[in-house]
Amino acid sequence: MCGPSLCRRAQRGQAMTEYVVVVAAGIILLLAIVAGSSSSTVQQMIVALKNFWTNYSYLISLP
């Protein structure tokens, strides 16, 4: 049996490990090359945001 402070510390360590695993998996997915494409997910996101901003600024400039 563990005392209250020891159990809390063990749970805190487990949560930190889970957090690191999830963040690392997210970063790998973002930087991975998408099948059938020569650009990463981040590059595709940047292109999509540039296109959105171009269209948005054109829409605002209309009378």
C-alpha cells in the first residue's frame, strides 16, 4: 500500500508520460509526408491559409 503523497506522485508521473507520448505522436503526424503527396501536413496547412487569406482580402476589397 502506498501513502497518499506517494500515490499522487506516481499518478502525476503517469500523466506526464501520457502527455509526452501524445504530443510526440501529434508532432510526428504533423511533420509526416502524406501518402501520394510530396509535401507535409504543415506545408499543406500553410498553403491553405495563404489561399484563404488571399480570397478573404479580395472579398473585403469589393465595394
